[in-house]
Amino acid sequence: MTSAVGLPGRTTVGERAVRRIAERAATEVAGVESQVQANAQVVGNDATLRVRLPIRYPLPIGRIADQCRAHLIARTEELTGLTVPRVDIEVSALVPEPPARRVR
């Protein structure tokens, strides 16, 4: 088995990749709909995220946003190795729950 220690080179993760990771990670949070939009700025080893979230109504917006922020930081850092010092979240839409179906 070869160790990576001492091998020349550097790995960089582009802003597009970080953006796509953030969009996907946001949909992993219960209450967030799939039409997430994200922007990422990578400077050195830091990635700053701006995310627009559609959240299901009538779920608590603040709690969903906080859970999403924590999840975005953890997943982005885990998958990219970058530090995420800031995640700005904008709630872009409140999506009503589909009506319950009645069985007749």
C-alpha cells in the first residue's frame, strides 16, 4: 500500500463542485424541497455558501434553516476537506404540504 505522504501535487475543489455538493446536501434535510439553489465562493481552504431554500409549509422555518446550515457545513467539509466558516440562507419559497388523500 502506498502512502500519500510525500507525493507531490495539490488537490483543489472548484466552486461548481462545492455548489453542487451544497445543493444536494440541502435536500437531505427533512422539510427542504428539491429546488435548492446555491452559490459557493472558494478562497484558499475556505468555502462560503449562499443558499436559497424552498421549505415545506407549515414547518418551523428557523429550525429547518438551522438544521440545514449545520448539515451543509458538516457535509461540505466532509466531502471536500474545505472549511466552511459561513452559510447564508434565504428562504425562497414556502411549499404547501400536499393534501392528505382520503380513502373511500
